[in-house]
Amino acid sequence: MQVFAYIVIVILWVFLACLVWLAAGLMLLFKRTNSFARPLSWAVAGTFPFVFGYQAVSAPFIAVLLIAALALGPILEPHATEITENPLVIFSAIAATFLLLMISLAGFYEGWRVGWICARGQSLREALRSGPTVRLVARVLPRATVEQALSRIPW
């Protein structure tokens, strides 16, 4: 069921992105909205790699959470056959779903922000450096490691 819901949401996201790109294309025709069209289309395009990238990075943590819930289920409810009534197992499944949603929204925000900034003429490296994700990673990792990783970005 969750896979089906995920696929439906991705299809809806692609459909809405196409509508925004259509609107941005129409905005290019008018001089007053011409300067807004390019950043809008780049921002929408930026959301895709960031959302999928954030999900890929968080997948091991979410998998550990779900595997822990799966392993705890038979221990906490040894006589349950199919449907669990254990609040800990139910909570961990809901927490994993909520965590994936929050990570996806963070990726959407970061992708939108980076796409918008890059469309305005700033380099990808500078757009990433000014973002909340790099600042958060810089708190955890040594600053030299973060700067070294950013220096490998060609644009």
C-alpha cells in the first residue's frame, strides 16, 4: 500500500511540475513576467534531484527503523498472526512514514531554493554553500571536509 501511495504522489508531483513548466513557458511570452519564468522553471527542476537524493541518503535510517519494528513485533506480540495492535510497532511505522515525508519536504525546499538561486546567476557551489543543509552538515563534519566536497562541484 505504501509503495502505491508513493508512486501516486510521484506521478502527481510530475504532473504538477509539468503544469508549472507550462505556466512558466506562457510567462515567457509576456515582458512583465519574463524575469520570473526562468527561476520558476529551474526551481521546479531542482526539486527532483534533491528530493530523490535526500530520500536515498535517509533510506538506510528508515530501513533500520522499520526492521527494528519488524523484529520487535514478534517479541512484543508473540501470538499475533497478521495485524498488530502493539502501539510501539504502529508508532515506529508511522514515525518512519513521517520521517520520509519530512525528509522529502526538506529536499523539496532545498531543491527549489538551489534551482531559484542558480537561475538568478549564482553558481551551484555558492547556492549549496548558502543553504541550510550544508550549514547543518558543517556543524557535524569538520569544515575542511565540507569545503573539500563543495570544491569538487564543477559549476
